[in-house]
Amino acid sequence: MKKIFIHTAIAILALVVINLLGNYVYTRFDLTEDRRFTLSDASLNVANIFEKPVIVDVLLDGKLPPEFAKLRTETRQILEEFASENSNVKFNFVNPIEDASQSENVMAELQSLGLTPAQITVEDNGKVSQEILFPWALVNYENKTVKVPLLKNKLGSSSEERVNNSVQQLEYAFTDAFSKITIKEKKQIAVIKGNGELDDIYLADFLTTLREYYNIGAITLDSVETNPQGTFDQLKNYDLALIAKPTQAFSDKEKYVMDQFMVNGGKSVWLIDQVTMELDSLLNEQGKAIALPRNLNLTDLFFRYGVRLNPDLVNDLYFTQIVLATGDGNNSQYNPVPWYYNPMVFPKTDHPIVNNLEAMRFQFAGSIDTLANEYQKEVLLSSSPLSKLEGTPKEIDLDIINRPPKKDDYNNGNKPMAVLVSGKFNSAYKNRIKPLQLKGALDEGKESELLLISDGDLIKNQLRNGRPLELGYDKWTNNYFGNKEFLLNSINYMLDDKGLINIRSKKVTIPFLDQKKVADQKTMWQVLNIGLPVVLIVLFGLLFNYLRKRKYAS
């Protein structure tokens, strides 16, 4: 008896000591296999910036379907991790449409702020219903507010798959938002003009998003002819140049200025159509048009960096649809049809830029060859295995939608369509006669990166009533594609600390119940969970009474 008392006293004393130490020493242990509750160094650095309270309002509360309840739980847990690192991080969960009488007004107000609702299908006991949720968070710091999308869409994915993808991105989403809201010095991006690039209205949505991270200015290369040094000096003040679908050839002087910008450490993103062909041309020319090679006088520049744009078109059985009108006047009908020249491109690597991205939509895109040289080249996007290349000149006919493709012809796929080149850039004009003399020109340069994309329309947003729509949204088919996120990730990766973008590579697996098994085995588990305990209690009672009577019967 004395030993039991001593052991009990030691246990109680140990618990008291542990609790007292807990008031002075705080730590958390992450025992999960995927380390989902361990923040990366980049996240920790961002979280510790806040010297004043930052309030996170999560619009995901109330009665939720099981998979979204998991998303809420995971969101709470990641925010708890941030709060454990910095007590200035505060958060709360709210249901914005809790009051049914005000739900329509609230939804309209939230959508006016750019918070797109998610319409989900809920199946319960064979009954199917539609619910609307706002899977968003708002990060508020001082006088700034940043929106955080919690739900990550992937074309064709189920609700469970979407939530699983979303959970993997929670740390990145909040770290990105915290980073944006605390930016004091922004890097500079130059939008290159003067060679028939896309008009600003077609770049509006993407440039608006970029302004949350960077300062943006326009550089017109026309001025190279009259003031090459001034143009070069002005361009050197920028960290990255964005060239969006030029349609007019670059002069040698303009090309040399761009070459020297890159050799001096400037990053660049080139979205190039090497073939002249537009869907509008087909519709305006009775359904037929000729696709022709486009000469932009850039071949030798790209060749020096180990990449080559081919004057061909990718024809892909993994396609996106276009909408064509049939009938006249009020009898017109708009029908989506397959269009093999608009590939649906899925990421095939785990590179941080494309990891976990949804499919991208390319339009009349070509292929890119990579050449062996001293530069590192990473193929970020490529056509599907079931694709082929078609050379130009070539007549494109809308009537192909009525002819089933010969699948045996689609045996030359996986063609690069977006390639990232990195290394110490040397001038394409090294050991060549320079087209002009520039102060500060170099033959052997600094570390830099060049992203070449074989589709100028990848960055082009559609218009509705003269106003730009979100990049990646197709108003005709009501589908969303990952164009915007891919381009944004690319520029973030090229300009920012790699630690932040590498958070995207974190893999988190959320187990979900098999709904079919739940439905099939529902009765059995109800019996086991309700009936079995009752039976065991009754048996225990009978056994207890039997033993008691037997003991005291005499």
C-alpha cells in the first residue's frame, strides 16, 4: 500500500512540474509523416515580420460538407502554426451567409470584392443538393487587405481532390498573402512595346495581379533607333522584361538592347507566336485560312541561349473546346466543339512553378527545341503524348471538327511548349559585329533566366462588353484554366526568394472516407456502434449478477 501511495505521489508531482514548466517553455511536436504542421523557413521569416496585429478573417464556417469541414480544420491548424510563431497573428472563422434573409445582398457584396463563390454538389443518403460557399480568407494589416483563395480548382477533379489540392497550398497561400501585405520595396517589371505586342486591355487582368507584387512600367523599343543608350539605361532599371506576343520583327539594334539587358542580369519572359493564325481569321474567312510562319528576327538570339521556336502547330487530342454558332437570328445556337489546335496542357513535372497547377489552355501554339550548350534548360510545359506537329504553311479548315481524328497519327507527342533557361548569360553577339555601341555592354554576363513560351495568347484575357475578364476564364465554355497562375508563379520564381515559391512543393495527403463503402456498410456500422455496446453492457450486467449471486449464495 505504501509503494502505491509513493508512486501515485510521484506521478502527481511530475504532472505538476510538467505543467509549471509548460508556462515558461513552449514547444510543439509534429509527428505527422508529411510534416504538415511544420512551417518552412520562408514562412517563419514572413510570419515574424508583423509588429502589429494582423487579422485573418476566414469565410468558412457553419454547417459544411465533410470535405470542406476538413479544409476548415486544416486552415485553422495552419493559422495556429503561424500564431504560435507570432502572437500578432489573430484569426477568426465566420459564416458570411449565416443570415438567410441577407444572404443575397451579402453574396453580391462579396462577389463585388472579387470573392468568387464555389458551387458544390452534396450527396447525402442518395439525395443530391447544391450549396454555395465562399472558400476565402481576408488578411487585414494596418490599412491593407489581401484576399486568400482557400479552394484550388482543378479541371475535372472531384470535391475531395480539390480539397486535397487546396490543403497542400494553404501554407503557400497564407505566406504569399503575408508577404504581399508587408512588401515595402517592389521590384520593377518592364512591359516591352513597339513590335506589335498585345494591347494593354488584353493584359489588364494579369498586370493588375502583378501590381500586388511589383512596380510595372512600359518600355517602347521604337526609341532604340533615335536614342539607343537612353533606352538601354532606362531598361537596366528594371528587373524583368515581359514581351507579350510581338507581331513585328525586331531590328538588330532592338535585339541587341534586349540581349544586353539579359546579359546584365535582367530576367525575361517571352510569349511568342511563331505562326500567324487566329481563330477570328477562320471565322471571317468562311472557315478556312492559311497558317504561315512568322519572322520576328529572334531566331539567332534564342539559339544562343539554347532554345529554338519552330514554325509549326501542335495538334493535340487533349484539347480545349471552342464555341461555334449555328442557325440564323433568334434561332442561333452556340455549341462547344473540340478544337485540336487549342491544346489542354497539364504539368508533367514537380517543378515549383507548375507543381499542383490546373491545366493550361494554349491556342495555335508551336513546339520548342532545346539545344545542348552551357545553359540549364527545364521544360515546364509540353504537349500530351497524343499529339503531333503540323508544319507551315498549312491550310486550317473549321471542317476538321466534323472529321474524327486518326489516332494512329498522334504518335509524336510530349513536345516542349514552355522552357526555362538559366545560367551565366553570354551575349548572342559575342565574337560578332555589334549593331551599335552601348556603354555598359558585356560579352560575358551575370546569372539570369529566360522563360520562352510558344504561345502569345497564353497571357491574353478575354473581354466582355469591352471590359477585361479574369485571365484563364473562357466566357464561351465557362471553364477556368491555369494560365494566370502559371505566369504569376513563373515571375515570382524568377524574381523572388526561391524559398517562398518552393513551399508549393510541399506534399500533404488528406485521407477521405470512401462514400460508396459508407453507403453500402452504413447499417453494419450503425449496429456495431450502437447495438454492440448495448449488448456488451447487458452481458456484463448478467455476468456480474451471476458471479455476485454465486459468491454470496451461501
